[in-house]
Amino acid sequence: MGKKILVTGASGFLGSYLLVTLRQLGYQVRALVRNQKRPAWIEADKLKDVEWVEGDILDIISLEEAMEGMDVVIHSAAMVSFAPQDSKQLYQVNTEGTNNVVNAALEKRIKRLVHISSVAALGRVAGGGWVDEKAKWKEGPLHTHYARSKFQAELHAWRGFSEGLDTVIVNPSTILGFGNWEQSSCAIFKQLYDGFRWYTSGLNGFVDVEDVARATVLLLERAAGGQRYIVNGDSWTFQQLQYCIADGFGRKRPSMKASGILLGLAWRLEALRSWLTNKRPLLTRESARVAMSATRFDNRKLLNDFPEFSYTPLELTIRKACKKYSEKAQAANQAS
């Protein structure tokens, strides 16, 4: 597929680990970012020789300039939010942005596009159940605006494939690891570090960020065009996840169960508080729904097609991440 790769969303959580993995394998990497700020959670020497270019997936001209001379594009730029005030921006970034990436890749005759989607873009089963790569999307109240934006983004990716762009889609579950614990899925680590007391009965898929990066590069190199792959380490209850993170920090485990009725009251109070204070809600209707859902994601296709690949046990992922977060927090306290 060639050795020159453009990564969109390169300063994000997954994007930064993709840069490290690609450089370790000897690829020439161009990183598309909206500013020149490097991801602080990655050691600088691991990003040596990465070419940083400023641009935006909503700016088609900057996209085409960034793709000039590239062989492959890994499109990992995306927005994750469950706040109602972000719904318009979700569709702009995730859906329109992917449309722009596909069009620019076709224009620049890119050899392969690897689109980082999400398991949220797959069909869901009411009342929970197993979801695999063959799941069919059915519109309904189970889906968040984030999920809809990622599903619509996939339609653009498949459209690109039908127009001759060799495309592979990667569907990771909730990604865990060391990053910016003020953002995205990393925020759950800060919640537990700060002594969060509540847990829910929902169940979801989780995966190590480094595993997603390794799987993405493996699929870039070896997957057949027109294929999608779920990347999911294991399915855990949120209670199990929260207990494991609390143990990793040496904190007391959450002891109060948040029922559906309690969460319903909580997100309504948060909506009122947000309206009165003009601050972002800590809990929304959509995030409460996710916390109570129970979905298992089938990871067998990737393991069957590439038996040399294996997942990191989630306990190890969490233990390593907690150690790094603790060290960073202690260093910040000493500096202040």
C-alpha cells in the first residue's frame, strides 16, 4: 500500500498512538492537526520524524494539500459527545468531515483509506445482546447523535469504496489507556481517581488503545478492501470497570448503585443546572442511556482472520494506565 501515511486526528487519543505504532514500523507519517500542539501523554522521542501539518477535515483545500504525495490515509479524526448542544457539531465533524476526507482521497488517488469508525455505528439489539460485523442499522431511540453521525460517516466511506477507493473500516469499542483524562473515554479514570461513588448496571465493550492502534495498522497492511472489523478486547459491566480502576488507584470502590429512575432524575437536574449556569452538563439523557445499556460486541472476526493478533487483558491495560495517571497527578501536585 506504500509507506507514506497521512493520519487525521493525529493529536487525539487514538491518533497519537497510531503515530507511535506507524513510526515503530518504519512508515513515513504525516500528522494532520488543527494546531501544532503535540499530545502531551506521548513521549516526544516516540514522535520523532513525524511531519506535522496544520489543517482541518472541514477544510477541503487543507485536506487535499495534506494528502499530496501520500499513499494511505488513516482517518481517525472524530468528535465524541453526548451533550445535546453538540449535536450539530457532531454531524459536521464526523459526517461532513468524513465526506470531505473521502472526496479528497479520491481526488488525490490515495491507495487505501482506513476509516476509524465505532461500534456505535453498528446496529443494536433492543434489550441488549450480541453485535457483530453483520449487524444492520435500524433507526430508533437506542441511538445517540454520536452513533448516528458515525453511521452516516460510514455511508460516505462505503460510497468512496464504490467509487474505487480501497477502503477498510475499523469499529473499536470504548477505548481505554493513558491520555488526557479531562477528555473522551479517559475521563472515567479521573472520576474514579477523584473518588466517584456511583456505579451503573450497564455492560459495554472496552479495548486497549495500543491494541486498536496495532489492529488498525494490521488491517491497513493485510485486510481485504471492503471489509469491516470490530476491535473489542472484552465486554465488562460498568461496575466491573469502575471497580478495577478504583483498585488501580488504591481508591475505595463505588458503593452506590445508580438505578434507571435515579439516572433519569439526575440528567434532568443536570440539564436544568446547565441551563441556569451556562455550563456543560456532567450527565445527559444520552450518556445516562449508554450507562444503562447492555451490549456485547463479537471480536471473533479479527481473531479468526489474523490469529497472530491478541488483545491485552483489560486488567493490565487499566493497571498500566492508573500508574501513569497517578504519576502525572503527583508530578502536577509537586509542581504546584
